Amino acid sequence: MPDLTLRDIEPELIEKLKQRAEENCQSIEAEHRQILREALLETVTEQKPKLSFEEHLLAMPNVGSDDDFQRITGAMREINLDP
């Protein structure tokens, strides 16, 4: 497989690449390959359409009612913050 060497890359780009690789639990080299793959091999028809904020919210699964997230009163002990 051919090699690709990049020179004179801005330090900010290198740092962002490192961060992205760490977030995705892979090496910098693997992350770089993934970025190239996504940018060059995907066609417009393969790309997912961008969803609006409302569409994202509607796509969320129903995980319970709002009552599931109500504050429980009386279960916490009082804390004195006075010095």
C-alpha cells in the first residue's frame, strides 16, 4: 500500500487530530486515514442528510416520563455551609 507524507502542517491541526484520535480510541494514523476516507470516498448520495434540531429531538427514543426526573424531596440531609 502506498505511503502518504504531509509536511508543514499547522500545530493546531496536529493537536486537533490528536484529540480526535483520542476521542475515537484509535491512533493518529488511523484517524487520519478515516478522515481521508470520509472526505474522499463518500459521495453526496451516501452522506446522511443534516437533521434540524427538531428532527434530532424527535429521533430520540422515549425513555420515560418527566416524573422520572423529578427532584426527590426529603431524601437529602441538610448541609451547613457557614464557616
